[in-house]
Amino acid sequence: MKLNLLSCDTQRPDRRAIAQCIAEISSNINQSLSNELTDILLEGDPVDIELDDKKSSSALRTLRKLSIDYEIIE
């Protein structure tokens, strides 16, 4: 499943928690790349990631907890 992470709506986003979430839920992103993608997301640009299908429902729940808006691409 592919997701487009659109924005983070919280006033004080927890960069570490977002980066850790991206690294855990994605199928091909390491911690270093997830840190870069977190910075891009928090600057206001959308980020595309591919989820591990086995973790998709818990991943979506985690994204909602972190106030990250997303859209399902595939």
C-alpha cells in the first residue's frame, strides 16, 4: 500500500516520534532517510511512502495519533 503524507497539524510536532514512525511502518526506509522525510513533511511538502501490508491498519492509526494527514494512493 502506498501513502502520500500530506501534512502534520500539531503545533509542536515531535520530529523524533514522526521519524521513528515512518521508519517502522515503511517497507524500505531506514532511520536516516526517515529523518530527512520528516523534515520535508514538516516544511509543508508531501512525502510518498510504501507501507508493509501486514502493518497497514496499525500504521494508519499511528499516523492519526501523530496528527499526520495522509491519502491512500494504492
